[in-house]
Amino acid sequence: MFELFFTPGPSALYFTAEEHIKTALKKGVCSTSHRGQQFKDIYKECQQNLRKLMDIPEDYHILITSSANEAWERIIENCVEKESYHVSMGAFSQRFAKIATQLGRTAHELVVEDGTVPNFDAIDVPESAEIITLCLNESACGTSFPLETINALREKYPNKLIAIDGVSGVPVVPIDFRNIDTLYFSVQKAFGLPAGLGIWIVNNRCLEKAEKMAAEGNTIGSYHRLPDMVEKAQVFQTAETPNILGIYTLAKVASDMLEKGILAIRREIDYKSAILNQVIEAHPQLHHFVEKEKYRSKTVKVIRCDFESNLLIDHLKQKKIHVGTGYGGYKKEQIRIANFPTHSKEQTEMLVDLIEAFKF
């Protein structure tokens, strides 16, 4: 039986990715020059397809990084001179605040209990903070940040930059880019690609902030200074030799998703999320870690077990199905299940049946 990966990242490859990788090898993509026309065409196609798939406005720049983790550092270096504000809902969102501190900025942080999302009124951003950072989908604990709260924050703080961690959320969650300034993601989760590629989307407000900081003598990085990255991207180039195979495969998978239709993809996510919710709620020994339904992620289900979680994980592994452990200190008591566009309804139904039948 073919191994199925419901791990929350790296996760299963998008079902067309293998053929695209084979084609890339045949076409010499892995050996092409990143200064040549073939690469420019690849980068251009990737930009165009992501722009259509995610409804990214034309005046937002689509840049290449090594990972979403790198984007944390680039955003702080280029967009924050002194102070930042971070809404931390779990291990991944807390790292953004830590990086800001490591880079010498003052990081104001609202830390909420794992598995919860702050009310809008609890988000009190100091006047001195230059940016607000939010995690769209905290895959460490399975919480989802409400889109209406993002929109309300833009209205309340129109002069502050808003940065969104879109990892494991996009392209499933429909972001209104006009209400944010920058968003970043890695490809090994909801896009179903091998790890090693990040996408950083920025608007001109971010670019202007970086240019202003540089003009005033602030250090905004080296080869990944935002103004230089934007200048290169406008002619479909990067500052360094990038993950060309990853960019090529992302361009093709984004095209496949466009052909299927983003609404169809989101409907399938809703269905699979619903049946996963049902089996969790019906099983006497399993429970949602995120208690409030409105805050539960549709793409990463975090389940609290009444037994050591490795018992269910190992049981599924014997069936050639892989799910994730709990993150950090939750490793022994939780499992995490990805619900990404590559996971078919039939695969998810089979997983649900196996979970339903498991009793310890």
C-alpha cells in the first residue's frame, strides 16, 4: 500500500507534483542558470499563477526566500526600526517575537493560552509599535485567527504594518490583501511540495519603510535587503541562486489548483474538516484541543487523547498512514492531522474509519 502522509508539514506531495518534478528533470530545470531566460520564465509563471490563485493585487511583490522562517528575519530587518507587536497563539507565532528581540528590537507580545485566540479588545497595540504580526493558522495547536479580526485591526490601526504568517493556511483561507501589508508561507504544507522554499509577499508600504530605514542609516540586511529583492523580482530574478526546482514545481501546482478551482478546493477542505470533526466528537477517548469551534483550524486538526498518543500514531503507521505528533510539550498527549488540498476525500474518509475503529 502507498504511504499516506497526513503530517502537518512536511506533508503529502500534491498529487501532480511528482510528474512535474520528472518533467523538470527532463527539461534540465535543475541545471539551468538562474540568470538565464528559462529561469526568468519559470519565476514569471510562478508569480502569475500565485497572483491569480491567491488574488494578490498587482502592486504587491512576490519574492523568494528559503523558508517562512527566513521571512521573520527579513520583515524585522526591513520593516521595524525599533518596536514590534506580536499576537502569540503558540510555539510558531512566539518565535517571531523572539527573533525581533534577537535582532535588537523591542518586541511587545500578547501571549494567549495554547488553543485559544484573543478577543479583538484584548489586542492593544502601543502607539510606538511599527508592525502587528499575526498567525493565520497556528499549526502547533490548531488555532485559526479570524479574518474579521484582521480586517478590524486594519481599520483600528491604519498606519501600522500588518504581517501575516500564512503557513498551513494559504491558499485555503481567502485573505484580503488590501487589509494586510505582508504575508509569507512555506510550500511544504498546504501547497504540498518538498521543503526548502518560502514565498514572501509585500506591498509598497513595506518597501517604502525599508527604503526610509536604509536612508537613515539603519541596517536592513545584506543580499536580502527588501529594495534589492523587489528590484530583482521585477525582472524575474533573485539575488542568489534559488531553489529553481521548487519554484518550477510551485508554478505548476498553482496552475493545477487554478484549473481545479479554488472554490472547489475550499469546499473539499470544508467537507474533510467536517468528517474529521465528527470522528473526534464521536470517539469517547478523543477531544478537540481547541474548544471553541470558531477558532479551530480547518487545515490542521489537533486532537487531545485520553491515552498516550503514540498508540494511535503507531496503529495508523502499521496501515501505512502517517499523522503528526503533538508539538513540543504536547507530544505524548496529542496528535495533529493535516487537511490540505492534496489529501483526497477518499483518503480522509479512510483515515476517519481507522480512527473511529481504534479503541485503547
